[in-house]
Amino acid sequence: MSKHQLLLILICFIAFISLGLPDGLLGISWPYIYKHYGVSLDSLGLLLMFFTAGYLTASINSGYVMSKMKLGTLLSLSCAITGISLLGYAFSGDWIILLVMAYFLGLGGGAIDASINTFAASNFSTSVVNWLHAFYGVGATLGPLITTFYLINDFSWASGYITVAFIQIFLSILFLLTLKWWKNQRKEEEAKPMTRGKKTLSLRSAWLSIFIFFIYTGTEISVGQWLFTILTKSRMLPEATAGIWTSAYWGSLTAGRIVFGFIMVKFSVHKVLTACLGGIVLGATLIAINIFELSTLAGIVIIGISVAPIFPSLIAMTPERVGQNHAANVVGYQISAAMLGGALLPGFAGLMTDYFSIEVINIIHVVEALVLLILYLIISKKYPVKR
């Protein structure tokens, strides 16, 4: 591995930390933001809608944009947009302007996410792609710590956004200085032009991949979002215990991505993913049947570890599965499907509680896990990869 490639990997890791930072900021800052802008507490939903709209705009069109713009230029521009948007959060006094900033924050984040994932899938090993996504978790963890540090030292909530904005601007300059490095390392594939989106969507492998990402991300986020409610409202666990168990889920996911990065070096990616998808079914079943408290905790940890390598590993397999000329389009569509799944499936699970008890959510998670396993086995059989 060349010195340039090592530096690119390091820059990608830093970029994914910065991608997770804004997500971590909002949770701590929102109680101060809505008062600052004079809106209601539930206005967070509208803010997230604008952010999601921007993210989807960028990720859906990432293949087309990458065919028209050099990757280094795109990354530099996206980080600049993200940095300016974060400064808008801190200094804008108008709610409408903040919504516009949220759209552009999503636009910049979606472009960074899709483009770096496309580059990493084409140039790095599955292990590196797993570690890349682990660093997103590092950023999401650091975001609340940065804001909390400022708040306990009597600084404004906006200080956290200003800090992260300057990190993004620094990255923009870094991408600008390394423009020549952001080229496909696989020379035989570099010459192949990207295919238009309509042709990509004619591939059955593309649609299967998109649906897998919709189900997977929706399940991952739904488990994390509903776990605390299930444990406290249905299982009647103390809030402190439920909070620790919920943290164990997210902690297992982040730690799992680091560990699986090493495992992928020695074992077949297909075998690891098949085992992990089976692990999600097992973990969801343990939570649903609730034999005793520790079996539920075991199910939580099993799911957390099992979901860890799936998203980054499937991203890494995309170029081989659909072809390098379709890869940028499909990665963008996969990330868009992931965003939609993460928004819609947890909402569907919550809607079902209007007709059944809270425990129906656990049954839904078991069904989703089974569907995910079946879909993966189908796509692996029809469109196998060598990783």
C-alpha cells in the first residue's frame, strides 16, 4: 500500500468522523435551538424533513454528479457547503433560513457520504470500509461531548456548531490540496464511463441491493429507537437499566465494526454476512420471546454485533456485484434507500402499536430480520461476489 493511499484512508476516516459530528450535535443542542428561534419543541420534525430532503437529493444524484465533477472537487465543495450550513445554524436568527441551512447541510452530508462510499468500495478492502463506518460512530459520539463541554463551561450551544463548521472548512481545504490523489486506484476500471441512472435501474441486482439497504437500515434504526420504550413501558425495567442496555446496543454496533474489520481479513465476507444476518434473526427472537432478562440483554448485544459489518460490507461489494460503471449510481441509491428505511420502518412499527401492544414491535423486527436474510441469500446466489 502506497503512502498516498494510506493518507487517503486517513483523510476518509477524518471525513467520516466529521460526517457523524452534526448528527451528535443536534440531540444536545435542540432544547436550546428551538427556544433561540422561537419555535415549538416538535418543530424538530420539520427541521429533519429539510435535512433528509437535502440528503436524498445528493445521494440519489451522486452518480450523475460524480460523472460530471472530479471527486476531489466534489468533496471539497461538499465540505464547504456543510461548514457554511453549520455556521448558519449558529448565527442565523430566522427559522426559515435555518430550514434552508438544514437542507444544504443534508445536501453536503449526502454528497460526502455517497462519494466517499463509492470511492472506498472501489479502492479499499472490505476491512477498511468497515473501519470507515466505525469512524462515523466516533463522530456521532464526539458531537454530544463537544456541545456538553461548551455548555458546562458556560458557552453557547452555538459554539459546538462553530467548532464543527471549522472542522468541515479545514477538510474542504484538505480535499482541495489533495485533488490529484482522488482517482480510482484500479486502472483497468478507471477507463469505464459511468452509466446513466435509468440504465442502472434496469438491473435486477440494483433493485435487490436497494431493497436490502431499505430493510437493513430501517431495522437497525428501529431497534435502536424503540428499545428504550419497550424495556421501560412493556418490560417495566428501571430507566437507568434500560438506558444502559440501549447504550449497549449502539456500543456493540460501533465496536463490532472495528472488530469485523480484522475478521474480514481472514474470513470470506459472504460467510461472515450470512452468519451476521442469522445473528440478527437470533437476537430479535431472543428479545421477542423474553425468556428472562439476561436473554433479552443477550439478544440486544447479539443484534448490535451482528448488524455492525452489514452496511459497510454491502457497500464494499457493490462495484463487483453491479459493475464498476454502475457502482456510483447504485451506492447513491442504496444510501437514499437507507435514509428512507430509517425514517419509514420505525414509524411503521410505532403505527402498529395503535392496534396492538408495544410488543408487536419485537415481532416486526423478527419478520424484518428474516426478510433481510432471505433477500441476501437470493442476491448472493444470483449475483455472487468473490470477497
